Amino acid sequence: MNSTDEMSHVTDGMRPDMTATEHRPWRGVLVATALPLNDDLSVNFDRYAEHCAWLVDNGCDGVVPNGSLGEYQVLTSEERAKVVETAVAAIGGERVMPGVAAYGSAEARRWAEQARDAGCASVMLLPPNAYRADERSVLAHYAEVARAGLPVVAYNNPIDTKVDLVPELLARLHGEGWIQGVKEFSGDVRRAYRLAELAPELDLLIGADDVLLELAIAGAKGWVAGYPNALPRSCVELYRAAVAGDLGTAKKLYEQLHPLLRWDSKVEFVQAIKVSMDIVGRHGGGCRPPRVPLLPEQETAVRSATEQAVAAGLA
């Protein structure tokens, strides 16, 4: 699925350090996009298109719509499909890696097919999450979705799904050809080294903002990111410095941004990132239930950290 024949057409927007033969569209900084909502909590697709374009204009390599930040669980099927189509129209399908998570494997495959037909170059897939799936169920799930024909990036989030894609299981999924990368959200940075031993060709993507520096040093090839929704240029600068080994620059930015980045690993991460977006002049808007607004003390903490970052010149 990651052969040069299948991927050679996906060359627009490629970073200068990559050639067509090695291009993998899930590498770099891909923003798990927050979804702008109107006051009545309907989706503002025009603002979403503008947001995707703004992120790319500010240095991000692409977007990941219909992830948790996109509140995909509370979208209608029509809304979910239109979110993908809107992102593709705004920045081109080679830059768009939609989340295709669903309770059933057949439904997840249909969302992967929808992404494929919309022109996307890859998809991101959680393991089965309606129950604590065993290894055979996980293997069958990824095999089914891979049949849609797009490269699949696994999403390991054992905190929320209760299914842990440990390095041995990821290596097997990659060995079967069903995944080409993994968004790693376990928080255990030691796994990066074990995964590199077991499956050196499997791309590790940073999945939690607050372990960015640690996983970049460990060899991550990309970042599925949350806080660039509000501060894209500084977050991109942090990532580029970290993967280039410029630890002086990276450490300074990491320390400045970490009071915000750590919200990405909290239950209220969607609300926090949207509050930061509103503060910096973007439109985050509200969240659909069952998500509720931040508590006053939580909003105060997010507001203070965001204002401090802006005062320090971060954007």
C-alpha cells in the first residue's frame, strides 16, 4: 500500500527534504482539526475550510479531520462526509488524513472508501472500541479497513479505547501490510525504541502534544497535533527543531508551550483547544453534548497559559 507506484501522484505540497519516491503523506505536522461550530452547534463548513487553509499557510503539512478533536462521534453521516470533502477542497486530498473510526469494521471500511473517493491519500484508524477487543479482533479490523486501498495509520489510544496496540501487535499489523504508521498516544515514550527494533519501517507519529520532544528525539516521523489549531507557527517551529536535533531551540519552545500542550492529554482537551483558538482570534466555538464547557478554574488556567504564550511572541 505504500509502494511508489501508488504514492507517486501525491507529490504536491511535499516538504523540501523529501523526494517523490520516499513521500509518505502522514509525515510532518498534521493537525487534528477542531471543528468550528455555530452558536446553534451546527457545523460552520466555510470557517472549517478557511481554518484548514490557514493551518497550511502557517506551516502545517496537513490535517486530520474527524478525529476526537473533530467531535466525529456526534456528527451525522452527512456532516462527517462533508467535513472530509471540505478539507480536500480547501487544501488538496494529499494533505488530508481523515479519521475513519467506527464501532463496526464494515462501517470503518466504508469511511475509508469515502475518504478514498474524496481524494485523500491516507486514513487514520482506531482499533475496535465498542468493547475490549482481543488481538484476533484487532487484526481482523485492520485487515478489513485496509481493503479500501488507502494506507492506514493506526491510532493507539489505550486510555480511551481500552485496547492497547503494543509494539508487538503493531509490528504484526505492519508485517501483514495493514498499517504504515501509528499515532502513539499511550504516553509511554519507551515504546518508540521497542517499535523501532521490531518494525523499523513503521512510521511513529507523535500522538500526544505533551510528549512531543521525547518522541521526536526517539525518531518520530510526524506529529498528529492538537495545539497548532491555535498556535501553528510556534508548534511547527518546535517540531522542526526537535526532529532536526536543535535541542536548544526545541527545549525553549517546549517549556513555553507545555502549559498548553499538556491539555491535549486531558479529558477536556477539545474544549481547552477551542478556548485557546477563540483567545488568539480563531473560531473554536462550543462543543456538542455530551461535552460541556470548561469549569471556571479550568478556563482561567487555559486563558492564562494562552495569553502568556501570546505575550511571549508565540503564534
